[in-house]
Amino acid sequence: MAARDLSWGDVRLVELDKLRPALVLTRSVIIPRLSTVTVAPITSSVRDIPTEVRLGVAHGLKGESAAVFDRVVTVAKSRVGRWLGCIGEERKADVRQALLFAFELDDDSLQGSNAGT
């Protein structure tokens, strides 16, 4: 079987603090031109907080898990391994909201900031 091209939304095994699943966040169109990709680590310790997106068996994981957007990291493509599954376009809004919240770019964070100081 041919290797599956690396794409946005892939759930892959990635060498981080240890080998763990992670969600690929880099735009698919640019991945072939880069030596790195940005990923959100996935954990089985689900906390149900705004910076997490729930994932599970339907996404190639062993059980209930969450992509953690407080811990987004960029890694060399050589550290990205086997394809486990993927999320679909229908989850982009969830990913977007978690990223905006994690980086204090959501509307709630902007209203509470000291924008003029």
C-alpha cells in the first residue's frame, strides 16, 4: 500500500515528548513545500475545556480523546509517522474556535483585552 500524503486534518503518530497521536494543522497545499508541520497533540485525558476538540474511534483513535490547542507545536516532517485517521471538513469550525480561544483571538478574549493600552 502506498504511503498516504500528509494533509490537514490527519490524525498521525508523532514523536513529541513520546510517540503520541496528533492532529495535523498545516494547510495541505503548503505541506509539500515545507520541512515542518504544525500539530495539536492528542490526549486521552479529556478535560472538556474550550481549547480542546473531542475526537474518538471515528478518527482512528482507541477511545475518547481530545486534540489540545494549548500545546500546538511545529515539528519536522520526519517526526510524523503512521496515519491513524482524520477529521472531516465538518470539524473545521470546532478546530477554528479552539485555536482562536487558545491564542486569545476569539471575540470574548478581544472584548476583555486592554486593546488601547
